[in-house]
Amino acid sequence: MGKYQLDSKGKAAVAKYHEKNKPAQFDKKQQLEKLRAQYLEKKQKQNDE
């Protein structure tokens, strides 16, 4: 067992802390869609020149 063990009150406090401080969920599909849009815009500009 671990050196530091929490009682149920301590576990709840830790869970609450991590829930509040976790970073925003990274959305891979949204990121790919954004990159694709940037690529298409760049490609369109190159074709226009």
C-alpha cells in the first residue's frame, strides 16, 4: 500500500480539485477540420496567383 493514504473526505477533496483544474478537453476532429480549412485557403491563394 502507498505511504500516503487518504480517507473518504480527502479523496473527495482531491477529486474535486482535479475536476476543477483539468484542462479543456482536446478535440482532435475539430483541430483537424481547422487545419484542413487553413490548408485549403492557402492552396486557393497559391492557385489564384
